[in-house]
Amino acid sequence: MKRWRDDADGEARLNRSPGLKVVHKPRSLSLDVHIGEFLEWVNQSGLEPAFRTPKIIDRGCYGWSEFVAHQPCSSRDEVDRYYQRLGGYLAVFYVFRATNMHFENLIAAGEFPVPVDLETLFHPDVEDKEDPATAASQSSVMRVLFLPVRFGSETQEPIDISGLRAKSGEHRPAGTLPSWERPGTDEMRLVHDKAMLINVVGNRPGA
């Protein structure tokens, strides 16, 4: 078994011949298992078009997940079903108080949208008495971050990192995410003042 990629969050993707790919995650996957069971129950209850649920192995403090590869749709009907399913996921994640389902956490596998990295379900409300907009967003589907929304300020160009609409070529403003400077050297250091180019891969179905 060959490790072929490490992600910033500690995940390792492994490739085993002939073509079996899995993702090792250094955390409990019990939440992923239970969400998968819920989605299977929804499918068996008659949802059309049905969700796709990746195979998961939970080992307590770590686990394995089926690798989901991006694939374009091959017809307009598949694109239509993709967005019907995405609407179903929006309802599910709204009920489960999810956040952070941005473009990096959504894979378009043909006509199947597949959410990954489900750490931010059952998110608590953050009280902010000074900002009515923040309070309103707590009860909105916008908090899921599937739907298009632009983030920015008076001094920063707004960007869209939503699961539905994010595109390559935009920059995350400096200070929004940490990054490594001079990686792989003895001068490597963590910086927070660097604008980062967004490279979107996999969250759109295409046709």
C-alpha cells in the first residue's frame, strides 16, 4: 500500500493496487458512520433521487473512508439530479446544524454530490448581541455554506468559498488562514499574513 498524499489536516490518502484508494483520517469517524446510517434510512424511506453514502471504517481514534473521486456528469439529466440531491443535503445539514460545508468539503462524483469532513455538525449558536445579522444567520440555511455567499470587507475583495459556487482564481484575504512559508526547509514557519490563491477542484458537476 502506497501513501500518495498528505493533507494539512493530517489525512493520508492511500493507493493499493489494482486501483483501490482509501483515506486515512486521524480521528474518530463515528459521526460519519451515524450520518451514513441516517442517509441510508432516508434512501430506504423512498427519497428520489437517492443519496450516495461512502463506505466508512471507524476504529475509535482513527478510521478509513472510501476515496471519492471527482467525475463530471455525462448528461443534463445527471446535472439535474445532482442539484436535486444537493438540495436534499442542504435540508439534512440545516436540520443537523452544520457549518463549514464549503467547496473543499464537497465532491461532485458524477450525478452524486458527496459531502466529506463532517466535523462541524451540531454546531452551537454564537451569541452576538451587538450584531443582529449574526443572530439572524444562526437560524438560516446560509450557515451551512453550501449556498453562494461572499466574504469580504471594505478593504478586502470579497470571495465566494461556498460548496455550490466557489471558483479558482480568487484569493483568500491575508489573515483568514494560516499557511507554511518555506516548507521543507529548516526556515519553515507558520504565517497568517499571506493571501492564498484558491484552487477549486471537485465541487462542481460539469456536464
